[in-house]
Amino acid sequence: MTGKAASEAPVSGPQETAPEPAKVPATEPPGDTAASGEQQHPEPGASAAPQAPAAPAATKPAPPSEDVPSAPLQLTVEDVSPNSVTVSWEPPEKLGRLGIQGYVLEFCREGASEWVPVNARPLMVTQQTVRNLPLGDKFLLRVTAVSSAGAGPPAVLNKPVHIQELIEHPKIRVPRHLRQTYIRHVGEAINLQIPFQGKPKPQASWTHNGNALDSQRVNVRSGDQDSILFIRSAQRSDSGRYELTVRLEGLEAKAAIDILVIEKPGPPSSIKVLDVWGCNANLEWTPPQDTGNTELLGYTVQKADKKSGQWFTVLERYHPTSCTISDLIMGNSYSFRVFSENLCGLSDSATTTKELAHIQKAAFPLNPDVAAKPQGLVERDFSEAPSFTQPLADHTSTPGYSTQLFCSVRASPKPKIIWMKNKMNIQGDPKYRALSDQGICTLEIRRPSPFDSGVYTCKAINVLGEASVDCRLEVKASATH
């Protein structure tokens, strides 16, 4: 009778489980059961006798509370990846009299009622990873401490865990050459590649001076790690501030790039000769109306005489708008022209003076009554015996590296130079090369060795006398190991 009731418990509905205490005395003999069923008004003594021993006979006693452990403490999510979650916990406050055999971790999809164990048997670990979870789902987790007497109460996470991709904040890395104004010439291509970071894939967008890009002129291609802005042929209207914005789930990063498209400037608006006096001419001009979309670096001023017609540059990158041209030749007539200049170079054309500047032969009238009287010239004798204005200096050299000795001499007439080593003439020795130019005397010693150490003398001789200077050369031997 008892085995049959246990097997039928899962089959019968909830309404049949309530009168379970009435079926407890199934272990008694059948005769007594029938007799008690026929009696409508049992006596108090008769009805109390069979019910008192019924509970301990059919119900398995629950383990004492001190035998099972309490719930684990501080159940915490350590990490969430696109397909797994890692949790950790602390041992329970009460381990029970029998101690614990391990922990059982279970998970349940949000909205479901079935708890799925991660490990079939208890494990003595306080951190576990649940793997192969579907991306985008939410799960509840709980862990239970188990002893030989049974499982204690579970510790449950206070909110579901969302399995999703890790979010990496968007970040833009602007290349170094784009951190200052990016200058291009008209007609050149603009090709900007801006790397960025972020997970999952962020959305990139561009603006030009705060407005949307002109798709007819500007092409944009954005990938997982960078965004490319391309203009095939730049125009001056493409100048301005371009801003890249990278957005990811409410987060965003911005970077601004300034682009300046320039071209050659126009020539000065006008130029004229203000005044001519002596061998000088004073010019003045006005700045160009078009500077090429950038500041001017200055002006280039040129002159040409009427006879040759060849242009010669007088001033370059000259900033003022007026100048005085000097050292003009008397009797010549000159034209002048001015170019503007910016980062692209000189203007394609120049502005030329319309009138010529005539330089008179006689800048000042001569008085015919004043006659030039030649003065007697006294010849001077510049002959001089040799004397050294710069002596030789002691020198230290490294073996294998050519070295030079210098001194300077003054004499008239030009002296003869003789070089000696340790008072021995070294003229004609191919190891030495002696030079003399404008009184500077040089002795070059090719690839010296320690053997070339010694006292070197330079002697100067002319018809009026001689002079000499000495120095010591030391060639240090290379250190050996």
C-alpha cells in the first residue's frame, strides 16, 4: 500500500495531495480499516488511537537544521562575455555539523521555471563559469552548499545577467600630421584615414563646418576600425573644419580636422614710381585682391634696364608695399615689376611700372671754374720680413685619421714655406701635403701612426729674412684588449 501511494503521487493532481494524512495508516490490517470506515460516530478513544502513531510511520524525518549548511554568501558576477558568465561566492556562515561536500551552481533563463545544474556533482570551488550561453538572453543564477545530510538554502543573484558583447568606449586616434591645419593645393586629392576604436562596431559620421557633407564632392567609407574621407580634386570651397563623430550605445567620441585649400596669389593691384634721385628710385604698390586663400609670404621686386631688357631680382619675400632701389647706373632707364608670393609660390604674373625711371648722368651740376688739381702721390714701400701672425698649436690625433696643422704668416715679397719634422725637411714626402694660400699655411698628415708623433716646424723665408714656429703632434696608439 505504501509503495503504490508514492508512485501515484506525481500522477494525481494537486487536489488529491491534501487528504494525505487520512491515508497514512495504510500499514494497519485490512479488517481494522474496514471497521473504522463503517463507523459513523467513532468514540473519542477509538479515533485517537490510530492517528497518533501515523505520522512517524509514513513520513521520512527531515534532517536537523544544524546538519545542513546555510546559504553561500556574496554571490557576485565577475565577468560577462558574449557567450559566458563567471560568478564567485563566499562559503556559508554555517557549514553544519557534518561539513560541506561542495557547491552546486544552477542557471535559469528569465521567464522560465526550470533550473539547470552547471555541475552534476558538488564541487569544492567558489568560482565557476557558465559557458555556451546564447547571445542576447538573460539568465538567473543560484548556488547551493551541499553536505552529506542534504542541500542548504540557495543564494540567488538579485537581478538577471544579460549575455551581450563587451562594450569598448569609442575613441578616435587622429594622426600626428592632421593635428594641425592640413594644407592642400587646388586640384590635389584629399585622402584622410582616421583610425578609431570601439566594440561592438560603432557608427561613424562626418560634418563640414557643422553641416552635412556634399555627397557629390566628398566620398566617405567607414569600416570597423577606421573612416576614410576622400575628395578627388580639392577646391578652395573645401576648406574648413571637418568633424568625425563615432557613436556607440549612447557613447560618442569626436575629432576635428582643419583643412585649408590654397593656390597661387594674384599680382599686386598697381605699382608706380614715386621718385627718382641720384642712382635711386622709390616704388610703391598695392596688395593683391586675391591672396590665394592664405597669407602672403612677401613680394619679389625685379628691375630691368631699357638697353638689355633682362630682369634681375632686387628683393625677395619683402613684406612692405614700398621700397627704394639703389645702385642704379647713370644714363640708364629702368622698368620695375613686383610678384606676390605665398606657400604655393610666386604669382603667375607680375605688375609692371608703366613709366620708366631715368637715371641722369650728372646727378649734380659741375662748376666749370673749379679745376681738378692732381695731388702728388708718395709711394710707400710695403716690403716686410716674414712674421707669423698665428703660430702652430700642439695637437693630438688618432691613428688612421688624417690631421692638419695650421699657421698664418705675413711677408712681402711672398715667402717660401718649408715644413720640417724633428728638424728634418719633409718636402716631397708623399705622406705629407703642404698648402699655402693668402698667408695661411697648412700641413696635412695622411693617416698618421704613432711613428708620426714629434715636433713639426713651419719656416718662412724671403729676401728680407726668415721666421719659424713649432708645435708638438702626438698620435695616440689604439688601446689593445
